Amino acid sequence: MSAYLVGDITITDAEAYAEYAKLVPSIIEKHAGRYLVRGGNAEIREGDWEPDRMVVLEFPSKQAAIDFLEDPAYAPVAAIRHANAETRLVLVEGYE
């Protein structure tokens, strides 16, 4: 069953964050993940949630998403994001 990482990211240093954006796609692909949403305009239709930069990644399984997050090659890349953005991240399984 597919799983999705949904992120709401507020970038605090765009220049430094650009390095993260350059490095992360190959690690996502290594775990058979793909972008469904990467930035783009978010239109608030209900509620008071005001996401900044939305990212939605699809993985073939929850374990593949976990493997991506826990990949030792991702740790230094994630550190770039942690240092240059505030992130809210949710992992959710898809519906069959």
C-alpha cells in the first residue's frame, strides 16, 4: 500500500535551503519515492491552517518512506533542511 510524506515547510534561509532541494531528489528516488507536490500555490478553503511550502511525496509503502527518512545518506541532507527551515512532517498510509 502506498504511503505519503506530507510536509509543510517554512524556509528561513532560501540560499542555504537550495542546497537541500538540489540534493534530496536522488535520495527520494533511491527509495522509489516521487514528488506529487513540490511547492506550488496552496489555496486555503477551510479552517485556519496556512501552510507555507507544501511537499507531498509518494512511496510504494510505509516502510519505503521510513527507509528514506532513516537512510544514513539522508542524515546530512536533512541536517541542511533542519538548519534552514521549520518543518511539519506527517507520514500517512494510502487507502486501498
